[in-house]
Amino acid sequence: MNEWATPRRGSGSTDLLIDLAGQRTRAGLEEALRAAVRDGRLAPGTRLPSSRVLAHDLGLARNTVADAYSQLVAEGWLTARQGSGTTVAERPAVPERRPARRVPDAPRSGPADVSPHHTGLPYVLWPGSPDLSSFPRAAWLRAARRALTAAPNEAFGYGDPRGRPELRAALADYLARVRGVRTDPDHLVVCTGYTQALGLLARVLYGRGARRAAVEAIGLPDAPTVLRAAGLDPVPLPVDADGARVEDLGPGVPAVVLTPAHQFPLGVCLSPARRTAVVAWARSTGGVVVEDDYDGEFRYDRQPVAALQALAPDQVVYAGTASKSLAPGLRLAWLAVPPQLLDAVVREKRLADFHSPVIDQLTLAEFLRSGSYDRHVRRMRVRYRARRDRVVETLAQRAPGVRVSGIAAGLHAVLDLPPDGAPLDAVLARAHRLGLAVPGLTAFGAAPHHPPALVVGYATPPDHAFSTALDLLCEALTPA
């Protein structure tokens, strides 16, 4: 029968779980410690308890422990330094035997799994992600320290499903100032990303009797999936140069999901006439408009377009996120919810996860209040514009037959292939062979009147990889 002992935590001690396997001897202790080092439970650099503490907790003689330590030091398993105690020794890494690397199959152009994380390719020009290497680590850390210092004790308990009041207040001020959103902190709900936010709304709509919801026929692939999971039938809404064709909405469709400021992925803006039309539709039918403002901060060649929500706060649910402005890993998004939907959305949020993680909420609130968020967005706007300009200039020189569109705002560009060039599938296959992950437009849905195209996320690569990724893109577009 195994005998397990967990040493107590004392001043300067380390908790260990030691399996003596019934051998309460020096040899038994030595073998237990070797096994813990071999299987990684005791990592290199781990400081071990003193011989006195470990002997007390295991019920062994102190000399037994001291002798075991000495033997393992002599064998190279442990190291001992005067004044520093006994630690697990650094050990040379054993080369891992890996199977031969398999090159992933060439991607299809249809709407399958469009996540870049499954490509296995070294260079990525995928839309939907910022440059993760540009996350403002130092400024975020300073904000976290200030936020934690000022946070009340109750912030670390179970709280309001809507999110921390500090963040909701900071967001209400920011959204009003930057996006023209008309809301107050009580009507904001902090979510764990846009996908959760849309899922909450879909379940609320289903609970109110909706069975259909319109979505842009070409757009975020997850949106129809989330709607279906909630029991709603997605109704595709065609998209053209003026944005989604909202005039095709009928009374049998009680909700619509739009990206009005910068349509994903075509990059067009919902025209003023259609903005007016969708608001009129919502008011006359009682319909709900879900506004996905996924990258509203990033605009370059035009004045910012105010949120659609400002035209009809009682009919439009505004959805924003930190995934593009900061990083997807934060898992922070928010909804500005009309009064008639608020209680139901809060109930769904509570059932989903009670509330989003508190420490990142407090940090983002401080980041917003201190002006650090504004400074970061302005800095990234300059960087992303420079990247966009470089894409446009490079393609004009090396692939002049390619038409670039959708670049007045956002983090990606649409590259229309020339009619006399290689077909889309051939370009995608060539990019894949070169080690470049880039999707075709058809990966995001149906755009029957749009020419074959690539969707290039120029924000995604870190600085050191951007030039190579751009070179590979040009090589894929213009083979020798």
C-alpha cells in the first residue's frame, strides 16, 4: 500500500506530494524523489523543503532526509548551495522523437473551417485578428496594478451578471464619445467574446418566439452556426456595394445581424439610405437589429461612421469587442441592450457563466479611464494604415492586375483576381505550397456577383513576418 505525505507549508517551504510506496527508508525516499523529477512533477529549479521540514512532515529521521538529499546531489538530480537550500537540478533536454511533418491538405475554397489555427503553415494573412505581438503588455500591467490596488474586496466575489460597474461606466463614456452609442451603464452587459454575446441574444430571441434571423449572406462563418444552435433559422441577406440589402427584410424575419460600419469581409459601409431603411423596418415591425461593430475604431481614408445604434437605441443591440483593438485572448466584449431585452439577456448571461472574469474587466476599465486605450488604438491605427498602404503599393508593382478593395477601414483587404489570371483554387493551392495561409472570399459565404477574390488580413503577422508573408502573397498571385 502506498504511503502518501503532503508536507506542511511553512516559512520558506515548498509543498510536495511524495509517494514512498511503503518504503520508509532512505532508499525509498531517494527513489520517490527521482521518480518525481523524472516525470516532471518536480521541475528544474524547484526549491525543496529543508531536511528538517521534510523529515517532520514525512515522519522520518532528519538524518535520513539529509542523507537522501546528499546522495541525489552527488548523482546530479539535485543541487545544494550554501544559503540557497536544495533545488532540482537543470537537466539536459532529451530530443523528442517526432513523426515526419505532414503538410496539411490544400484548403478548399468553400465555407469549411476557416480558422488559421488549423493550417499548420508558418505565415498567416488571415482576417479577423490583430497583430498579437503588439499587445501593450507594459501598459496593461500598469493598469492591472492600479486596478487591483483600488478594487474593493467585493469585486472578487460573485457579482452582477452584467459585469463590473467600473467597466460598464467606462465603456458607456467611451462608446458615447467615440462611436456615438446612446446607452447608460445599467444597459451594458459584458460578455466573454462576441460569439457568446450573439448566442445570448439568439436564445433571448428564440424565447420571445422568433424562429428566423437574417444574416449577411457573406460574413462571419460562426454567426449562422450560433443562430442555429439557439434554434433560429439563418436567412441570408445579399450584400452589394451599399452593404446588406435590408430592403429584402420582411415581416416574417424578426431580427437581423449586420456589420454596418465595415461589412465583413467585403469592407463596404451600409449606405445612409439603407441605415434609414433598416431602422424604419425595425420600428414598424418591432424587429431587432444586432449591430456587430467588430473593428469600428480602425478607419483610415474616411471620417468615422457613427454606430447605427444611435439612430434607434430601443431597436438596435450594439455589440463591441476588445478582440480587434487589443487581443482575442482577453475574451471581453459588450452589448448595449434596449430596455425591453435587458432582463432576458442578463438572465441568459447568468445561466451561461454568471459573469465574465473580473480582473480583466477591472484592468480594461482602468485602461479606458487612464487614456491608455485611446493611445493604443491611435498607435495601432497608424501601424495598420502603414501596413495597408504597403500591401496596396506592393501589389500595384508586382501584381498590377489585382484590384484591392475594402480598405478604407478595418484590418483586412479584398483582393479581386484578374479575369485572365489563375483561378482562385489554383492561387490558394499555390499559397499553401509556399507556406502561406490566406482564405478565399468564398470561405465566408456566397457573393455570386463578386469576382473571385482573396481576403487578406494584413494586421495578423508580427512585424518580423510581415514582409515575408507579403512576398509569398505576391508569388502566389504571380507565378513565374
